[in-house]
Amino acid sequence: MTTSDDISTATSPEALERLKENMARVEGLSKRLVQVMSAKPHHNPGLDGPNQGLFARAASAYWAEMAMNPAKLMEQQVEFWGKTVLNFAEAQKKVLRREPVEGEERDRRFKNPLWDSNPYFHYVKQQYLINAEAVRNAVTEIEDLDPVDKQRLDYFADQIVQMMAPTNFLATNPDALEKALTTEGQSLIDGLENLVADLEANNGELVVRLADEDAFEVGGNIATTPGKVVYRNRMLELIQYSPTTETVCETPVVLFPPWINKFYILDLKEKNSLVKWITDQGFTLFVVSWVNPDETYADVGMEEYVEDGYLKVLDVVKEICGVKQVNAVGYCIAGTTLNLTLALLKKRGDTSVKSATFFTTLTDFDDQGEFTPFLQDDFVDGIEEQIDEDGILKSWIMSRTFSFLRSNDLIYGPAIRSYMMGEAPPAFDLLYWNGDGTNLPGKMAVEYLRGLCQDNRFASDGFELMGETLHVKDVTVPVMAITCENDHIARWKDCFRGVQKMGSRSKTFLVSQSGHIAGIVNPPSRNKYGHYMNKSLKGDAETWMENAEFHDGSWWPVWGEWLKGRAGKQVPGRVPGSESFPALEAAPGQNVKVKASL
């Protein structure tokens, strides 16, 4: 908090002169800004918002309802006018009497005391909250609208509300104004530098840098668990990690991470590395590092991921370890595709997979949850048209979509700190990983969005792949599903519904506290998040949770014991590679270091 002495010093004639000098530097930065924006590549406008039909339908439904009940409209308007006038009157009274304003329940965006003590900022805040309430009430009152349209309208209305927060504008952000004064404008110069640098780094697309990229090196201070790349093809590198125990379980573990992100979220640092923990438990661990595709991968689809990815990896691992079966793990979209692979193996009579573990994995997309706004035809059509032009689904498109689901945390908050406050991004490994995205092959992205997300074929009529019609009921190996209580990407209730439909007679379902990442990267040493378990999968998800037992601590040891029951006898620790598949280079390999094309 800035003191009155700080403000006095910052407004002295000398300080104001330095402020003017700093503001003069804006001209050079502005030229760079214009230059980068003028060179910004075109992208399909369908990626930026819903088509106008949604708002037209909403307006029609709203006015039809108000025509039938005009008193309702008047009631809403009178309430809004009344709150607005009272807010203005209160501000006037506080100005005249110089009285501080009593604080209300704290919204973390308004933590600066000036939001309560200063009449101007208090008025701005209160009017914003009044306006936000009016917008949300208006959306809530619309009744004669398709449920999907209603959900989308609610989402986009909320995005407008978040975007218009006074904290997002310099003139109504006391933190930014105070810092501009006390730094003689240097914070604004630094902020503009950060803005221009982010735009230049992303070809004119505004992707807020979340972490200090110079603070981390993949293979240097993150992704450092010892291992070797033992196989490489066009789709992937396969890493075998070095043993840390004299003996290991005979049946190896093969982990397929999502190719929407990079695998090292599971190996950020030694103390929270799931990769290291698995090897420390006496397992031979293999992890796939997927290629970061460019436009030459335009025609690569789900078939290539299964044929040249999953099936090839299973063959290589069995050959290296001299075994007939492996225990497979799939995370997120890689878990979904592992399900497809297991169904295919079932059709072929192939028993290469002894058990399967799924981390936050969806197989039933009947309820699209928070992604509903983005999985309708107008958005998917826009994505498909952009893919036709680029050959790939570029990383920034996915990153922006995920970020808007948590816009205050991942867009507006970081933008305020970087562009208005002029602060450098933090040296935070998780945020660094979050910003180190990957592209998706065009064909695969469309198959996933249309066939799985929109049409839900795997859980309904069947998903056509490699000459077979695959159903989730064809998954019959023993399975353990790890889901997360606050996951907004793969909601645990939706994961539960998919597990219920699997054909396996041995199914273990677990819900970890926290979200999509923190609920999985939850080492026992932290003793931070607990988990829920219930052996019965009968009834719906709510019934399961009502009868579940809560356990303190990480789920990792529970899973480790489950795996050991399916991992066979002890054998000498395996040095990475074999005569047929010699070690090619040290982990983490090359794929993970390739940056996404812009």
C-alpha cells in the first residue's frame, strides 16, 4: 500500500518532470506495437466468439417474455436504476463529509483499501458490481431458450462481465495508478515493454506470458529424472527411466501423457515428480514424449496415434523387457485414446495390456460441461476452417480456450500484473509448463472434436477406427480411474459415467481433491490433498460420493499397491535399452524441447 509520503514525493515537480520523460518513451514502443499488429496473421473470426445467431435467439426470447410480462421488465429496470442512484448518492455523501466507506465482503480483485476508503474508487467498484448483477439477472430471467444456448449465453455474458471489471483499466485501477506515480511512470513503460514483447513472441496474438521463461531449462532444472530415449519414430520418443532399486517388478509400466501438453508436468522437480516416485517404488517405467507437430502432420489422425504410438510402444516395451504384458497408464486425451486402443486390442484378441490406469480421462462426452460453449458447430466450424488453412490446430488457440475457463486467474490477473504494473512474470515451474504448449495435427483434432466430443460415438453407436467399430464396453482389462474433485476439464462425475460403461469386471474409482493438475501431481510428502474411495459403482455419481470414504493424503501409495498386485515377480533392475533397442540419448530427449509453431 502506498503511503501519503510516497504520493507526495511522487508528485513533486522533479518527479513529475521525470514522469513526462518516461511517457515520451512511449512513442518508440508504440511504433513497435503498430508494427507487430500490422503483421499479425489472419485467423478465422469464428474462433473469437459465437455467431450472432446465439445473441439473436437470446434477444428474441428475452423480448418475447417481456412482451408477455412487461411488469417484469419494469421491475428489473427500476431495481437497477434505484441501486445506481443510491450508489451515486452514497458517493456524494462520502465526498462531502470526507467519510471512509465501510468495506464489504472482499473480492480479491478489490483488495486495495482504496476500493473502500476512497469515494471515487468505491463508487466505481459498486457500480460495476451493480451492472454485473443486472447482466447476470437478465440472463437468468430468459426462460424460453434451448438449454445449450442458455448455458452458452450465461458463459459469454459472464466473460463480458469479467472483461469490464474496473481493475482491467488503468484509470480505475488504484494499484496501477499508485505504482505509476511512485515509479515516475517506469511501471507503465515496463508494462508496455512486456505487452509488445508478448505480441512479438506470438505473431501479434495476445498470449499473456505467465512465467519467467529464462528461469527454466527442460532437462536442466526440470524434467531431470535419469533415463534414456530407447526408441524414436515420427510420432514419439520413448523414454525408459533408470532403476533406483536393485530389483523391479517384472511387468513394466507404460505411461501415455496427453499430446495437448508436454509430459514433464509429471517430472517438474524431484520432490513432486510422479516419474521419479514410480521408479522409486520398484517399477520399470516407460514414458512417451509425443512429437510437437507442424503443418507436415496435417493428415495425421487418431489411427496414426494408435498404430504408430500405442501399438508400436507396446511392442517395443515388451521386446525390451522380455515380457508378454504391460501395465498401461493414460492421462487426459491419452487416456481416452488408451481406451480406444484397449477396445481395438479386445477385438483383435490381443492381451498385451494387463491393466489400465486412467488419469482424469473422459470416455462419455454426453455432458460437455464447461466446454459446452466451445463445442457447438459455430466454434468447431471455425476451428475446422482454420485447420484447413494451417494444417494444424495451433497451440495458442487451445491455450486461449483453456485460459478463458479461468479468465481472472489466467488472463486478466496476469495481464494486469505484467502490462499495468510492469512486473516480470514469476519463476513458477507449473506456469512455465502451462505456457509451453503443443500443436495438434489437423485431422486428429477434427476427429476428436467431431467424433468423440460432439457425437460421443465411443459411448454410443461406436467409434470407427482401423476397420473396427469400438465401444467403451469393449474395455475389459482391470482398470483404476483417478479423477479430481475440482477438475473443470474432465469433471469427475463425467469420468465416473464412462467408467461405469466399461466392460471390465474389476474397476476401481478414486476422486482426489483439487483439480486437473494439482490433483494428479500430489506427492505423499506434501500431505496436502486427500482422496475419496468407494468400492461400489452402482447408482449415479452423487450416490457414489455420498457413500465414499475420505482418506487423508495422496492417492499415489494406494495406486502403487494396486499396481504391485498386477506387476508380477521381482527381477533385477533393468538398465534402459536392449540389444534391439539401444539407448539413443539421455532423457528427456528432443521432442519435449521443440516449441509450438505460431
